[in-house]
Amino acid sequence: MARPTSLSVDQLLSVFHLLSDEWLAMRHITPHLAAARPTIVRRLADAIRLGLLEAQGQGPARQYRLRQDPASDAARYLTAREPGPEPLIVSPPWSDASRDLLQYVRQPKALRTPVSYNAGLVENYQPNQTFLLPAGLRDKLRALGQATGERPAGTYVRDILGQLLIDLSWSSSKLEGNKYSRLETKQLIEAGQQAEGRSRLDAVMILNHKNAIEFLAEIAPHEEPYELVIANIQSLLMDGLMPNADVLGRIRERIVHIEGSVYIPLQSPLALRTLYKQVCSAAQATRDPLEAAFFLFTQLPYLQPFEDGDGPHFMQPAADAGELCATVIH
């Protein structure tokens, strides 16, 4: 049984600081906290009573944000943390083994043992027989994401595409250090209005995400080969962000090293092509879409088949994922 997770007002506020200074609904807040929803609601009420947050709306439409009054306790809270370390990111409860792994990869490089790619992770994976996600977790996630009624592939995503373009483009780009706010992202996507004081590359990154999401929505009803789909996604995500456009969507032919990690990716172009096809074929043969997605989420950053843009959120998380996978095996 998972141990109960407490939540302090300070931890709650750190999530607001991490996300943005705009209005946030519960659906924006809860994915970043390990606490139960009633606990989050109580801490939100505590923060409002203390003058740290303000709220608007009622029921499911209720939204929250940090107090905008410069003299408020919320402003003093933010000011006090600006020179300090990064805001606390509250994660789901980890197992003891997981915490040991995380502690290991967070050590200085000199204290970690270099590890290389292990092809057995793909070669020993049998679609629909081998599962990375437990059955109970797959059932839970499927219930949470289930659309009402039977609908053809791609129809639901087109219904929500407008909001999805904004939310996913903004949140994914923010993980890459993008400075655009959610409102600025909305204005860029809907009106083509670039934000003042933001870099051109930040705008390119967001618009690339928009193009990639639209591409996925368009091909959803079709059974396209995964190796082509993923190569196209990488090409769309990295368009205008790489010095050599000729390598977009192509298996890399140069050696890569991941800064901050002791993981040594596979370097042979021929082996990369072979294993990339195996990864894509295994995922496409997996009937459970959640299992297939998680398989790709872990295997692509571990393999590093492209020069860039092939991690869950580009290179640094890819380094973490690759080193964790290798550490588990070795």
C-alpha cells in the first residue's frame, strides 16, 4: 500500500511558481502533486485564507493564481525564492528501489559507473506478452482517459484540438526552458503574435509543437508505420532548431555524448537503424496503446536514434532515462 502523502502550503505554492502566474484550474495543478485531491483542496483554501492565492469562479470552473498584489505575502514568498534553488517539484510517491536509483544518478559523474546500451531490452520484449506497465495501472489510466461512447480514431482529438494545441505546446516547451507564458502561447498559436522580449527560437519551438500535434491528429485514423511517424514528428519538432536541416528525421550518423550523464549511447549507424526499426515494430504490434506509448517513451531516449529531439523532452530527460535504463540492467 502506498504511504499517505502530506502536502504543505509551501509545496503547493512552489507548483504555482513553477507553472506560471496565470489562472490555473485543478486539472493544471493536480498532475504536479502526489497528494489526494481533498488534501489539495484544503491546502488551496489555506493559501487563500493566508492571502497567498486568489480564486475566481465556482465548482469545476474554479481557478486559482498567486496573489498579484506586490505587497502581499505571495509576492514576498516569490521574492525570497528567486535567488535560491529551483522550486520544489512534488512527484508521485516512489518505491524504495526507485528512490535508490534516483539518488544514484544524481551523484557527481565521478561517482557513477559508465554504462552502455543493452539491446536485450528490445530483443527480449515480446509485444502483448511482455508488459512494462502493470495491468492495474493500465486499467486505471485507460479509465481516466476514456472518451464517452465509441468514436472513430482521431475524432475526439479533433474536438479538443484547439485547447490541446495550446496546453501541450506550452507545457512541453516550458520543460525545455521556454519563457513563453500560457497566454503568450495562446496568442502565438491563434493569432501568430510573437511575444515581446521573447527569443525567436522560443516561438519556433512552440509552433513546432503545434505542427507536430496537428500532424498526429491528422494521421490518427490511419495505420502508418511507426518508424515513419516518429521520424516525421522528430523532423517537425526540431525544424529550425538544428544547424543542419538535412539530418531532420534521419537516423544519426555522428557520435553523440550526453552532458551530465555517464550513459554512452550506441554509436553505430547500422545498429541504430536496426534497433530503431525493432523498437517501432514492437510498439506498433502492441495492442494496448498505453503500453505501446510507455514502451516508446522509455526506449527512444535510451536508444537516441536521432541527433536531437528524441527524448521525452529532448536531451536532458533522455540522458536521465538512458542512464536509469542502463543502471537497472547493469
